[in-house]
Amino acid sequence: MLQQTTVAAVGAYFQKFTQTWPDFAALAAADDADVMAAWAGLGYYARARNVLKCARVVVAEYEGRLPQTEAALLKLPGIGPYTAAAIAAIAFGQRAVVVDANVERVVSRLFAISAPLPQSKPLIRAAMDSITPDTQSGDFAQAMMDLGAGICSVRAPSCPACPLAFACDAMRSGNPEAYPAKTPKAAKPQRTGNAYWIERDGQLWLVRRADKGLLAGMRALPDDQWTARLDGHATPPVRANWHKLPVQVSHVFTHFSLLLDIAVTAWPAGADDPGDGIWWPLKSLDKAGLPTLFRKAIEAVLNAGERV
């Protein structure tokens, strides 16, 4: 949950998540839709799918207990080099080289590694390896992470308070903020799309998104198949008397930005359902587990004061 997300945003989610599924066995047996709904609002939903896959592998192949070696941990879904090293070192006392964003910053300054990220990652890891002790490497890793979070900050690092100042090449250069160097990011592409509000008798039609791709497996409003690479085709999912609202929702994903138009329609009572989906009471949409984009869209419709 903490990957690319702040502690403040994660706290309440973590408490509820671990109370609902307190161990690997409970999570492995959970319904996919319930897990995705519990994650709704945190973003980066591949994390939720991976933690569910990971739990199922741990139960099926490791009798419900995490393997203790870095190599075995790396084979689990959703666990990459940093997470595997952190678990091995901190939870199981193994020697492992733990490198997160804070450690990257501390080490790149300590050794004045001038190559820009991400090209410098192997150099930073090698430098961290050279100073990681054979024992208590988990304590050392946590100390380095805390140093980066609290003292060796991105801007205005507190060099006089740093216990590594005596050995820091970047501080001696007089410009520690120059490290780590970063390759300029390309501008995010702007995509456009449409969402469709279908209402009947105080209920809203929701669909379940495909099992793969953006916001996979989550409940959502129907849309016109916009993606990170393509604008939506602007064709409604069903024939109806559509009314386009004078509102637009903007949302920023990891790799692109989206501008979403919204069209609404009233679905006739007694008519066949408009496809595969579910009618959800408007009064309990907060329990539908919708991702942030579609919660924004629903809020925009409700605030517009005109629907059907």
C-alpha cells in the first residue's frame, strides 16, 4: 500500500484491510471484487491484484507462511527487488541490500554518484552493498531509510545534523541537492473519453471492468474504451436518449492524463438490462468500491443538478 502512496493516505485502509483479512489464508480465500473494493481510492490497483495473487501462492505453495530467502521472495507476485530485500533483512534477519527511494538519495549523495536515475540504480545498489553489514542489515536498512526521510531530504537536507556528513562527497562538493541526478520526464499524453450514467428507479448501472488493463476487475461506470494510448471512440454502450452534461472530469494516471465527458440517460422501467452489469442503489454508491476516477464522475453528475 505504501508504494507511491503516503502513510497518511494508507493508515485507515491498512487497518481495515488487515482486520478483514488478518492472514494469508483469509486473503487467499477472499473474493476478488471484495479486495478491489477495499482498495478503491488508493490507486495503482495492480498492487491489490498482486497482493491477492501473492497470498494465494503463499497458501498453495508455502503452507501459508512467507519464504525467508530473498531469492524465494522474488518469485512471488508483486514482490520486486526492494520488497524482497526488505522482507528478508527486516523480517528474517538475512543479509540483503535494501534500496528504496530514500536510500537512493542518501547513497547517491554519500558517494556523489553523478549518473542520472534510473541509469544509476546499479551503481547505487553496488555502493549500498559495499556498506551493508553482514549482521543486522535490516536495522541498517531502516536507519538509512529514516536518514533519507528525516535528514537527507530532497530539498534543503539537514547536513549539519547528519551522522554521515563526515564521509559525504556531495556535502563536500557544496551542492548535495544536485544528487541524485534525474533524467527529465517526458510530458504525459492527454487522452479524452466518455463515461455513461444509466439510471433507473434510484439505481445506477455499474459494470465490472476487464480482468486485465487499467483499473482491472473494478466496478465502474460504462465508458467508451479510452486507454493510456487511445482516446475513447465516443460511441455509447447502448442506444438511448443520451444527454451530455456540461461538466468534465480530469484525472491523472501514472502514464497519462484523462479528460472525461459524461452523458446521462433514464432507463425505461421493465426494459431488459443494458448488458452485463449490476444496478446499484444511488444511496449506497459509497459501498460500491469505485476507483477515484469514477467517484469523481459520480460527484460531478450529482453536483450538476440535472440527470435524467
